Amino acid sequence: MGYLGDLESGGTDIFPEFSMPRTKLYSNPDNYLQVQRNEVIGKKMKEICTDILGPQAHIVHPAGFAGDDAPCVVIPSLIGRPRNRHAMIGIGQKETYIGDEAQARRGVLQLSYPVDHGIVRDWSAMEKLWEHTFDKELRVMIDEHPVLLTEAPLNPKMNREKMIEIMFEVFEVPATYIAIQAVLSLYASGRTTGIVMDSGEGVTHVVPIYEGYALPHAVQRLDLAGKHLTDTFIKILTEEGHIFTTSAEREIVRDIKERLTYVAMDFEKELAESKESSEVDRKYELPDGQVITIGAGRFQCPEVLFDPGRIGMESGGIHQIVHKSISRCDMDIRRDMYANVVLSGGNTLIPGLADRLARELCSLSPSAIRVRVVAPPERKYSVWIGGSILASLSTFEQMWITKEEYMESGSSIVHMKCF
């Protein structure tokens, strides 16, 4: 029983207009606009170039034009309001800071995140983030552009209705559509059937998909993702005498995590070897010039993904929830699911994760089943890329919810056209 892990993006080319890797995803002169994690698409009559990706902080909000390879804007998905409102406004400061501006002033602002565990919790803040993205970042007249929104699996019905209500009533877009993020990630890998493990900052979802349709009865959710690994790493470093308490120091730990952590193929063996040797030790220079040494914490931190009990969570590891999700699928498609386990989201970029996941799944699956874990190099933004592909297809034109349909049927139209 063998496995393949860390594979490059592959599979059947289901979108003949496109190929991966690619320099352009479209051949016609029209273009579309997209924003991800509650995102966007709009038709634009002139070609738009992509810009360099911006810095990341907590949950991010990529934006760009469909047909492009990558988002042209990536901003922190956060809103900042002055802690001392009257004092700051009195010296010419704004009432609200968004994205990078809020990140740069986080020391004097009260920060809020519109999205929590993949679900919009603060609609007022989300609306401000969308407005900032359209007006300041993409600089488009959004009432002239259809908009593609993406959603987490099992997004509450009220949230779906609220999303299109804001698009039509506030931004007055001519058309919109809501796509499930995991389905778009699968499209980005060149597949329509498979199981997607999407792990970002706040939550991990496992979504089986058959012929382009998510199977909601088999979807699994794990409230364990990037920010929880950062919390775990802070505790590990604290035990070693390195104290990180402020939000700025948390960002330092995040950087250490992203640069130095890895998943051990055999945790117990790696732990034993680390006690006998300093081979795993790596040095990291802090902003103040101090150099610290990171040892076994490099692999102890991400191990919680496979053993949540290490941080007191009563849940199976990511391999177990993938297996559980597949077990809830029809017997006839389980082989296809095991052969197409697709990783998505920034938290899956940890070195060694794909190989370890494949190994663990092999131990759980029937001996005759071939397990293949696909880790596309662009998986950090695979949802965005999948949306870019989808909205650029000529066949997608008929899928839009138009303003006329919304006016006739109301927000419930979303449940009839987006599923």
C-alpha cells in the first residue's frame, strides 16, 4: 500500500481553455474581477494587470481580476477603530482604518475581524472591507461589474442571503454568484471530483466533491488551524524562556512558525532524536538583534494537527477527519476520493504535512486503495485561482444571479442558483 504526497498540481484538464502553469487564464478581451473569502467578480472591458501580493496578517482578503494567475491585491482582513476616538479624530485621524492601514496602527487601534472561523460575524465591518477593496484597492466602479462571492461549506442560509443582499442593495452590482471555496480549490487543481482539505487561519474544513458538487452530509469541520498553531508555538517558546505577549510579538512568532516549523513523519522518533542531537536546532534573529535557538518546538507545534489532544481538544486529527469524511461518501466514489486528496490554504504549506497525511491515510484505508495527496504549490490562493478560472468560462454566464432575478425573487434566489 503506497502513497504519493507533495505532488504538483495535476489531474485531468477539465478546463481546455486553460493550462497550468499559465501566464494567462483567458483568451478573450473581456475580463472579470474577483475578491476572495467572501469575494468578488466583475466584468471589465479593459485588461487589468496583476500587482505584487501584499503582506499577510491574520485572515487575508485577496482581490484581483478573473483570468489572471493571482490576485493583484492581498490585504489584511481587519478593521481598526481608535481606542481613544475623540483624541485621534481631534488630531486629524480617521474613524476607521482598514487592511494595511489598520495593521500599521494596531498599537493605537481596537481591531476587529469581520470573518471568524470562515463565517462572517460582523456585517458592518465586512461591508467596509468590501467597499475599501472596490474603491481604494481595485479602483473600479463596482456597479458596473458582476461579483463572484465565495463561502465556507455549510455557510448559514441567512449569511448567504445577506451576502447577495449587500451586493445588490448596497453596491448595486448587476449580477453576483456564490461558490463554495473548496469546490474552487478543486477546480484550481484541474479536478471536479476529489476531497479538499482547506486549512487557513481559523478553521479547517474537509469537503468531498463529486463532479463539481460538494457533498454536505460528509463535510467535516475542525476548529484547529493556523492561529491555533501560533498559540501553541507561543506556549512552547514561553516554556523555553522566550516570552511573546503583545500583538506585534505574536506576529514574530507567526513568522518563526512559517519559516521554521515542519511536520515529522514519525513524531516519537523525531522527539527522541532531538534529545540526543542538536540537528533540528535552528537560529532565529529577533527584530532587536537577539538570536534565539528553536529546537524540538519546530515539529512539536504542527503535531497538534494530527493529535489535537496535545492542546486539550477532543477531536481526531486531520487524517482522521479526512478518513471520516470519505467514509460518509457512497462506497462507489471512495476510491476516487482517496486518490484525489487536495490540500488548500496557507496552513497546509508546512513542510512534511502532505507526506505525513498520506502516510496516516494509508494506515486508515483498505490495503487495496491507492492514496494520493496533492499539494499544489499555489495552494495558498487556490480558492482565488479556482474562482478566476470559473468566472472566465463562457459557460459561467448563465450561472449569474442577475439584478432582475433578485428583484423578482428576493434573496432566497441564492439557494436556487448557488448550490
